[in-house]
Amino acid sequence: MKVKCPTCGKDTEYAPANSFRPFCSERCQTLDLGAWADEKYRVPLNDQEHAGVNGKSPRESDFDDAPPPKDHLN
């Protein structure tokens, strides 16, 4: 099956014989990895989606209703 290389757009074979798939070459694969390392690709965050109860993060909110830890030394 032919696909376009995500880096350069060249048609390349998407098959086990192409060890760099979906990229056309090691160069294109390395350029893509470098872009990730340089944080050029980012997933946008929506503050509303990540705010928990009372504006706390979901991790902080999880502990609001948790019972206090039991003392295991008694």
C-alpha cells in the first residue's frame, strides 16, 4: 500500500519491508522525532476541560472526599 510520507509528502510503501514506515527514509523519521523533541507538535489544552471541582485540578479534587489515612502503627 502506498502512503504519503508525513514529513516530505513523497509516496512510500507502507509495508514490513520499509522499516521507517510511515516515513520514506530514516532522515524523515529523524526530522519528525526532532520536531517532537523540540515541542513543535503540541496538543492544545482547554483550561475549562482540565479544571476540577471548585477550580481545582482533577487530581486535587479526587482527594476532597477521601477519608483520612488510617494510622497503621496502633
